[in-house]
Amino acid sequence: MKALTASSYGPVEQLTITDVPRPVPAAGQVLIKVRAAALNALDIRLTTGEFREQMPIEHPFHPGLDAAGTVEAVGEGVTRFAVGDEVVAFTYPHFGTVAEYALAADGPNLLRRPPALPPEAAAALPQAAMTAAAAHDAAQLKPGQSVLVIGAPGGVGSYLLQLATRSGAEVLATGKPEDEEYLRRLGAVATIDYTSREVAEEARRLRPAGVDVVVDLVNAGPGLAATAAAAKDGGLLVSTLGGPPRFEREVTAAYVGVEQGIGQLEELVRRTAEGELEVRVDLHPFTRAVEAAQQFAGAHSRGKLVIGF
């Protein structure tokens, strides 16, 4: 079979499509014939070596943790699924969904794909939507509260914006001018052009006392201090990338990742299939997966980048 492959740490330009052995499902696993797979920021960071200290990988490395497709084979002990079932999966700890076939464990992150949800949309959900759900849970938003979402047009941000709006919160969202219509359709009451304005300063202009919660999906480490300035005294900053344990003015920090969203995929898939949540897909053919990865690592910023087979 063919798979997107990194032979060593390096820029995404070194990715290639190579021939690799088709995996065989072990006990408790299913083999999926992939119809669509998504790329996430983690795939890029692992490919380049940015996360080599936190999460070392072996080479050759095959990116991808999100997939939608058809069950090709099942391992011993798997009774929930049969050959031919249409499924959506978050495959961690098994990478390699940007390939013709991929393995997934039988568990809460493997479920049947509703017929109303196209495979391309289903593949866009797992990692980004569960991370958004984790950030939303940490924010503990209440009706009438204000929240600033930094990185709102992207995969995680677009889901989070919708979840926050449905909690009754007023969402301020960062983006480029061309993102404004999209962000307002998802529920933002105001947008901030981060290319021409200082985000915290503009947020303070819109909400002089500060927002109740800031969710920063872009900055990490010391860079979050500038973001925290948008929060009110005693407010909360939620980040998916990590940073200092506390900030000035008693702004509390909460750091989350996809692991805090495990168990929520079925509900997120259902809500998307029923039209409650919108997913925007930037679809690329597998034959151009290398170019798609380069785009994702560079200028890509709206919705989810998905590879179709």
C-alpha cells in the first residue's frame, strides 16, 4: 500500500509517498481502508522534529491520526464491527492514517459513521473536535460570559467557537479580514484582525473590563503573557499548547489537550451529522498529499485540511 512518509526529522518538503507493507490487525484492532484522513498540527511538529523531546518518534514515520473509511478486516475479539462497516476513528497511539490502510483500536475513538456525514467531514472531526471540546470544558462558560478565541478560523478554533456560542457565551474571534464572514456565521459577535491590530488591546477596547475567558490556540510559553492581558482580573486563560502556571492579576491558567476530550467523539460526530455543528473541509487528493502538508504548515488557516482517497 502507499503512505505519506517522513524518513527522518526535517521540513515537510522531505515528505514522500512510499510503498509500505499493509498492516494486519492484532487482537482488539480493526484495519480501515481509508477514504479520507486529516492533517493536524501535531503531524507537522512530529515530522519536523519540533516535538522530538516531548514525543520522540521512530522513522520511517507516517503522519495522521484521523480517518474515515471502511472496515477491511478485524482482529481477534472485535465484535462491534464487521468487514464493510463505515467508520470514523481517532487512531492514537497508531499514527499513519494518511495512507491507503490504517489500524485503529476498538474503543471509544472508533465508531460508525452516520450516513448523513460524508467521510471527508467525518475525518475532519476527531483530533480537532475533541481538543475543542476539552478546551470548552476547561473554559466552563456560562450564558452571557465573554470569551476571546485566538486562532478561531482553524480546525480546533472553528469547533470551539461553535461550542462556546451554544453555551450562550459572547465570542470575540481573531482572524484575517477575509475570515470575518465565516467567523460571524459560526457565531462570533465581533472579530479582531490580528494582522493589523494588537489582539489584547483590541479586545480591551471591545470589552474594557476584559473578557471572562481567553482561549489561545496559537501562542505558547511566555508568549501567553500578552494574551492573558485580554482577560479580566481573576479571569481564565485556556491553552492547548502549554505555558506558565500563572499570570499577573490572578489570571488562572488551564492547559488541555486532546486527551481531555477522549470519550466525546461520538457526541461530536452526532451533532455534526445532525447539522448542529458545521465543519469546513479543505480537500486535497492523496496524490498531492505532500503539497497539502506544505500548505498546512504554511498559510493554511481556515477549517480542516483533509486528504481524500
